[in-house]
Amino acid sequence: MDGGQTTTNTAPAGNSSDFVRKLYKMLEDPSYAEIVRWGDEGDSFVVLECEKFTKTILPKHFKHSNFASFVRQLNKYDFHKVRQNNEENGQSPYGQNAWEFKHPEFRANSKESLDNIRRKAPAPRKQAQSNEDSVPTQQIDLLNQQIVAQQQQIQHLSDRYAQLTVDHQIMLQEVMRVQKTVLNHEHVIHQLMTYLLSVDARQRRDSKASGPFQAQGQGGSNLSPSQVASMDDEPSSPLQHASKLLNDMNAEIQFNLGGLDSLGEPPKTGPVVAPTPAMDAAPRNGVVRSSTAAAATPSNPANPTNAATTALVYPKMNGDIEPVVYPVGATNGIDPMYSEHVNNVPYPMPPKQEVDDARRQFADNRKKSTNVDPGWMRSPHILLVEDDATCRQIGGKFLYSFSCVIDTAFDGLEAVNKIQDGSKYDLILMDIIMPNLDGVSACHLIRQFDRTPIIAMTSNIRSDDIQLYFQHGMDDVLPKPFTRKSLLDMLEKHLVHLKTMPQGIEAAQPTAAVTMAAQSSAAQSVKEDSSPSQSPATSINNWQTPGQFQGMAAVHPNLQQVQGQYVPAAPAAAAAYAVDQNGVQYPTAPVALTAAAAAAARPQQRRQVSDMASTAENPNLAKRQRVYAPQPQAMVNPVQAARTG
Amino acid sequence: MAPTTTTKTQTVQTPPKTEGPPKLSDMEGSIEQNTFDQILEMDDDDDDREFSQGIVFGFFEQAENTFKEMEKALEEHRLADLSSLGHFLKGSSATLGLTKVKDACEKIQHYGAGKDETGTNDLPDDETSLKKIEKTLSDCKADYKEVEKFLRRYYSYNGDGSNDE
């Protein structure tokens, strides 16, 4: 049979498929009629006995015995199973289990048309493709959902972040407010302390004047002179202790809140003040009392009851009730012998007039001298960014007259390029409205990689303008048209770290004064007393040292200006300063001066930081500090004179 | 340059009219004396006034160029350019203390931006702005001419008198 098949197989020419020809051949065999045969119309074929067909015929013709495979093959060649749709019961004319397959070109006695039956190549592939597509679509949907979910999460987070930012701002403001309140309270307490100490000092002076006998007579106590002498220290101990507590507290506050801002008002008890004799006094007396108790007790010395309750600890109270009748408020009752007070009393208010006088005088003299050397350690390098030739020339000339090294840029673009190319400046003066690139944008760009102070020079100084400048990283605003003085002020404010001698000595002297006093050696006190230059006024100033120091801690630029003016007035120091103003370096200066300068090095550094912080954050502060500024001068010069002379 | 000749004729003509060298205080209102003084202070030599004269004469050139540009911009109705030109000349005139010129320039700056002369309220339309600029520009030029004349005379006495550098 196989042989016959093959022969007939080869007979018909054409390129019809093997499968179709095998199928046709199979149907031509009448012996299979019971199992598989042509349909009644000859346009289909019917598998009558499915089982027999699978078992006997398929293996002979198709080398397998899998009916499903056979059906799949048929499908591939686009044969279709004929369904009996027309009748409800599905009755097939060939019987229940018959399979009828049909193809338009597959007909009995029509061998030629077999060529037209082709394997439907693309169809299966299409099928596969659509299956492949469906899976990724699902995945994409899934991913999309995930993205949406993530977006929602991000949205949620950013909302939360915004909320937190607002909360943070509010908290910050609250903290600032609380801080201010605390500082105000501090201030009040300090003023109270000042007053109390003055009262106390008067009491003691009185007791010393009247001597032990009076104390004996009034208090009726049996105290030996030595006891009275030791008592001199004791009454102040609660006050001293309170002062010490305050100082310690201030130091802490300063430390903790220093990062937030430096409002300047806080009594900045410098490190020099910290190791005060008060520390010694407290242990010596062996009395540890809360500051409130200490402050409250002597506040009403006239009250016998009050005095009595504290009498044990402060025996002298009894004997000193009467001094309260002395006029209150003046500081003339201070005993200069009591050096302890020097460091413990922060005296609040220096007189204002002196400042104005000094500044006026300074201003007058300034006019005459064209080239003022502000006393730089080295020439500051300034970049002047200005598109207008007139402004550029004048600004440049002013800067030149302040001993600055000037570079100019025509617009923001050139400025950015210069910084980007690695040019280093100490300060950038930036016009705002310029061609190509405006000052604000230039500043914004520069701020991406450089922190050089940038000052906006502009006539647009409405508050929202200024806010914009600060938002984009500018450090200050110099309103146009600027004057020589406003320009110099700006330089000195932002280049405080480049300032040299005047500032250095300035820093050193209060320090020295305080340190000397802090030693609390009797010799020192006596020396100050006997010094011819030591008028009552200067002794008061000495007494005020901590207060001044507090003003000093945040230095205002004007201080230096004033300094230059002041100094030649002090005859002893005149030579030394003259040297400095001529720009000669330290080594050539007199020995005493060098020492002072060396001593200056450290305090100067410290001040620099605090000053930068305070000036940057609170422009108003500087104004307030002007009040304090010249104050140390009054005190310092005599001391300086005494030291160098 | 054209200014050279005009100045020379001026210096010849004016002394008989006003006696002595011109004083800055005579120009109160047009020139802010303090501002101008601090520029004069920058002169190394009070006799030749090289620095300040250079600046002032440089400003003249700058101002005249700016006026020309303003006129052109006015013809072509370029309000934004007028505003920025106004701002530009405002800066340099303010630096020299030339108050009147500065004020006029500021107005032009505001008008060019579609605002009134104080820069606070909007002007109704471009036409109004342009008209106002036209008027202000001519005022500004008159003010400028006045200070220019004065300053050239001032430098003919106080400087080396040469302005053709």
C-alpha cells in the first residue's frame, strides 16, 4: 500500500502539500469507507469511526496515532469542522460521532485544486502575537497602577513636607520670640543686679568708713576687727553668687542659641569674664543660695525682719540698714577696691553723646583726607560688576581710595565667568539691572559654587526687591547712588576679617583691662587707684567693663572708623598708630604694641565670628551697637596710656 | 567732537555775564553738591581735576548717546527700551548728583514700563506713555543742557579746561 501511495504521490505534478495529498490518497481508498470517506456532496470528508481511524488509518498514512494532531494539521491547512448548526438536536447526517471537515478547494475528483490548499502560514503566528501582546498589556497596566500609587505617595509626602516646613517656620519664630523674651528677662535681672550691687557697695563703703566701732555700736554685736574685715566680703556674696549664676546661665544660653541668631542684646559674658573672683567667693563663703533668694534678700535691707532672717549668713546686714537713705541710682558709691564687682556687674547703658561726637568729628576730618586707609591686613580684592561706565569709574575710584584691588565686570555674565574661571575676591559689588545677565541671576549662578559676599548695588530698594536679592543669595544691599561713606561702611562691615591693627588693639585692650582686673590683686587695684589718669569717671568705666564687653562682642564697623580718629588723641599710643596708618607692618611697631597685637590675635578671631553672624542676620543690630561702640575707648585709652607709657 | 567747539565759545562768552568762577552752590536743585563734592575729592590734584573731569565729560558723551537712542526708541514706539535707557542714565546721573536729570530719567523709566511718574499706577495705554515720555525727554534734555553748560564752564576754571581728550 505504501508503495502504491508513493507512486501515485509522485504522479501528480504541482506543489501541493504532502499532507493534503496524503489525505486525498487516503480518501481514494474505498476500503476505508466505513471509517473515513468523502462526504455526500463530495466537497468534504467525514471521519465516521474516530477510534478506528486513529488506531488503524492514521499510523498508515501519517505515521502517528493522534487524532488531535490530525485535526490540528487540518486546521493549519484551513480545513474547518462542519457543524450541524441548522438543527437544534445537532443531528449529523453521518451519525453522532462523525467528524466532517471541509475546505473549499478539497473536493472529490478534483486533484488539481489540491495545489490551492496552502498551509495558512501567517495565521498561527498572528495568533501567537496577540497572545504575547496581551501579557505585556497586563503588565503595563500593573506598572501604571504602581506609578499612580507612587505618585500619590509622592504627592502625599510633598504635602507633608510642605506642612512640616510651615510648622518648622512657626516653631522657629516661636523659638525666636521665646528667646527674645528670655533675653529681656535677662536684661531686667541684670539691671536689678546692677542696682543691688550699687546699694550693696554703698553699704560696705559706709561700713568701712564708720569702722568696726560703728558696727559694734549699731549692731550691738561683739565682733573683732578681723571679723569685720572679713565681713566686708561677705555681704556681697549672695549678689556675687547670683551674678555668677547669671553669668553661667548666659554662657549656656549663648552657647545653645548661638546658632539661631545673635540678637546682640544677650549679655555676652565673654570667656574672660567667666573665671571671675565670684567663683572663688562662693566657695569661700560656703553659702550656696539660689539667685532669686540672694537677689530678694538684700533688695529690702531696710526691712528689719528680712535682715534678721538673713542675719546669720550675712551678719553685716544689721549694721548697715541706714545706707538706704543714700540717693539711689548713681554709681558713685562703688568701692574701687572691690575688684570682684568689676567682672560681675554688666552695666547696661553707656552714654550716647560720645558716639555722636566721635562720629561727627570723624566725618569732618574724613572730608579733608582723600585717601583713608581703613587699615586692611592686605588689600581687599573687590569685583565691581556694573554696566554703567560712570558708576563703574566712580565706584572703582572710591574703592581704590580705600586701598582695594579692583576688578570690574561689565555685566552679570562676565562676573559669573570670572568667578567660574577661579578668580577669588573678598567681595563682589553687583549692579542689578544689567544687559545680558542681571545681577540677581548672576548671583544665583555664582551661589551654586561660591560663597563670596555679594552686595547688591541698586536704586531698586523696595522691600520686595530686597527680599528677592536675599532670596537669591545676596548678602547686603548698597542703595544707589552710593556715597563714599556708605561704600566704606559696607566694606568694613563685610571685610571685618581683613581689618588689622586698630581693631586688634581695640580687642586686646578691653580684654587686657578685664584680665588685669580679674586678677583681683590688691596691687592692681591700688595701682589703678593711684594712677593720675584714673578719674572717678574712668573708674566707673572700669566698673562697667562687662557691659562694654558685651557691646564689644559684636563689633560694628563704625568702631574701627572711630578708632582711627580717636587714637592719635592718646599721646602715648600716637606713634604706634601712626605707624599703622601709614601701612607699615607689625614688626616695625614698638614692642609694646606688638605684644598687644599678639594678644589681640585670639579675641579678634572670636569677635570676627560673632560679628559676622550678627551683622549678617540683623542689620538693625549694628545701629544699636553704635551706641556701645566708642564706650571702651574711654576706658581703654587711659589703660593703654598707662601700659605703653 | 562737536561739544568741543561749543564749549570754547561758551567759555569765551560767559565770564563777562557771571563774574568769577562758577560755584557749585549756584546750581542747587540741579546738582547735589555733597554727591558731586565727593567725586571732586577723588581728584589727586585739585588744579587739573583730571579724574572728575574725565568722569563728567564721559558722562556727557554717555548722556548724548542715550538721548539719541531714546529719540530713536520713541519714534519706533519701543517702550521697554525707553524704560531701560531711562534706568541706565538715571544711574549715572544719580552717581554724579545731577538731580534734575536723574529725576527725569526715572520718570522715563516708569513711563516706559507703562506706569505713572511715581511708578505706582498703571497708565491707560502706550499712546499716553509715549506722549509723556516725549515731554519728559525734552525736559530732561533741557535740564541736561543746563548742567552741561555749567559743568563745562566749571572745568574751564577749575580743571585744565581741555575737554578734547
